[in-house]
Amino acid sequence: MPREARIRPRTDADLPALASALVEVHARDGYPVEGVADPRAWLDFPGLRHSWVAEVGGCAVGQIGLSGPGGEDAARMWAAYTGGDPSRVAVLARLYVLPEERGAGLGERLTRTAMDHARDHGLSLVLDVMAKDRAAIRLYERLDWTRLGEAAHHVEGAASVPAYRYAWPPSTK
């Protein structure tokens, strides 16, 4: 019998469990490609506006965040593609779920929570996803995100990694 899961706003008390989960996800999937030398800083990054966790059995097992557009290339690409105001964009970031909790739709529920928040606040969303992260790409495409184009994600001290840029809601351009 599957354990009950809930999606809720993230709190500081969730950060130790999420940092540990991030290290596990990186070891298995190579996400994030930047590595996890300081997982807590990666999770609680400057510009973070909102974040939510997937909680199973009282423990945070995954998370998602929204940040402002800042200097994000995806936000600039969205503005060029749509002609829209980049101040009305948020960046979907830091989505992951512990491997043993996958398959129950938690990644989709986290993503839909962020999408609902964006819709309720009149925002469009953008993101970069590494080309190697096929499951994430399938999720975004299933949820009707628009692929804006390709990009190279630069990792300090390493070769760049192929990535795609997506936007939601779907554009009518």
C-alpha cells in the first residue's frame, strides 16, 4: 500500500533532510550537474521566492522552487520568443525527488503546485533542463510546456552540458 504524500510549503526545518536527499539524487542521477559541495546553499539560494516539498511519512523527500528571472538566459529567451515582459516571469528550479519515492507522481504534483502558484499570480514560468534528464523532459512536455530552444549549461571547471529551455504556459506565438 503506497504511503500518503502531501505537498506543502518548505520550511527551514526541511533543509537537512532535503540536503541529504540532494546528495543521494546527485550520486544516482548526476543532478545537479554542478555537484553538491554545499547542498544547503544550493537549496536556499539567493533569489528564491517560493518553495514546496513533497512529504512522505513526515519526511521531506523532494522539492521544487521558484525564483525571480534575475539574469536567467531562459527569461531573456522567453521575452524574445513571446514579446512579453520579463518581470512577469519566474524560474522553476531545484526539482528533485528521492529515487525510492519516484513513480508516485510526486515530481508532477510539485510541478503542478508551482504552475498553479504562477497562474494565480499572473506569472509565466521558464526553466532549463539538461538534455540527459529525459524523465524531466517527458514531465514538462506532458504538462504542456513549450520548448523554446537549446542551450549550453556551463559548469565551472568542466565542459558545457547540452540543455533545453522551456516555458509555461504554452505560447500562442
